[in-house]
Amino acid sequence: MNKLNIQILTVICLTFFQFNIYAQTPETLPLWPGTPPINTIQHEKAEELENRDTDRNELGFNRAYWHVSQPNMTVYLPDKDKATGAAIVIYPGGGYVKVTIDKEGYDVAKVLNSHGIAAIVVKYRTWPVHDPMKGDNTDKTKLDAIFADGLRAVQITRYHAKKWNIDPEKIGVMGFSAGGNLACNVSILGNAGDPAAADPVARVSSKPDYAVLVYPWLINITDNMIPNPFPPTFLIQAADDKTTPALKSTHLYRLLLEQNTPAEMHVYLKGGHGFGLGVKGGPVTSWPTRLIDWMDVMGISQK
């Protein structure tokens, strides 16, 4: 085969690959009709999508959304012949000021799909200041708005369970860093829904059936906030994480054991903070496999 033919074949293959990417683009849905409730987060700047220079995936992406005021959710469904009925609502991290949508969202969704698990990536509203974790976050209404987004994503997923080939009793939440804080709060605040609501989605339960917390920010989670029962929980942490200390996760793990909540925790010696699927390599790359093992044991990811 001459050089020209090789070039033509390469173009054809790349075009076909790109077509498949676009042909399989997941569905994106708004979380709320019209203006979101608890409309307390106001941004001076328009929403921005930044492609970060580090930790990029094989397609060259490590994007993060800033100044989010219109939240949405992107639905990744596995092939029907692989589907287990399990689904996970994913809250990427970003300190509540941005949403790290690839490394802790879309990339994770694709891995879950390969195991027959539906994945719903949530772009929730973000804080309008630089760092709410270190600054003045006494305005609880802003956090309430973000928590409302997290709860709503669970309700929408359960509302569409039949359409999306999901078992409504196998819907969990997964959060990274600040997203882990959101997942924990959704697990705390989730309720049975309002049967009298005019909105049919609001009538559906927002209670997750299990929780996956990956280097979660749990600084503001106190003992008396953890209800009994709490959803079965899977925790991932690195011992050298200086941003979200492992001791906070181990403390939650102990509380869950004391109340007989099924829980499993993995603490890696090295990994730091924000490793996602383990883009920098090392033992932390094994955590998705450990998660699937746990879900199998729990009967969540079995058909």
C-alpha cells in the first residue's frame, strides 16, 4: 500500500471514529423547567468551559465549567445487552466553584457503562466566589441551591427509570471532593417525594440507594447529621491527601459501621487529591475495579 493510500485510509478511519463519537452523544437534560428554585446564586460572568492543561484524557480533555447558573444532567446508558439495571448519579468535584466535568464526570461514566451501569453526570450550580471552602460560606441558601440540584438529579433518574432501563431501587450517587460533599448531603437529605406536587418529578423519591464517596470533602459534616439508616457506602481516599483529609472519611466509615450500615473503605498510601480514575497512574487506578466488586457483593450490579 503506497503512502497516499495510507493517508486516505487514515482520514476515513478518523472520520468514522469521530462520527461514532457524535452519533453516540448522550442525552443532556435540564434539571429544572425555567428558572431553578432557590435562585440565590448570581454570576457576574457568563458560563465558561475551560480545558485545563493537566490530567487530560485520551481525547485531550480535562474540562471544567465555571459560573454555572443553569444546571443540567448528561445521561450515559450502557448497551442494552450489558445493562444491569444499576445507575449512578455522578457529582464531579471542583470546590463548588467549578465542575470538573471530564476527569470526574464523563470519563467515569464511560467506565461505569462498560460494566453495564447507567451513569448520569450532573453539572450543578456553582458558587460565585473564588473559594467558598476557605471564605465566607455563611450564606447557607447558596449551598441549599446546589443540594437541590443534587436531589433533583436523583428524582429525574428515578422518574425515567423505566425508559432508561434502570431499576428504581438500584440508583446510587457518586461524588468527588466537593461533589462527595454533595453526594453525602443528598444521602442525608433525600426524601420520599411529595405526592401532592404538581410537578410529577417532585413526587418521586430523591433517596439514593447507595453512595460512592471519592476523596469527599466532609469538613462540614458532623456526627449528628448522619441519619440511621444511611445508604450503603463505598469510600475511596488517599492517605497523603492534604485537601480532603483521610481521617474525615475514616471517621464517617466508623460511624457507618457503628450503625450497621454496609460500608467498605479503601485508603491508598499515595494518590494525593483529585486523581479521578487515576490519570497519573499508581495503585489508585484500581479503585473502579474494587467498586464493581463491592457492587457485585451488594447485589447492585448483577442482572
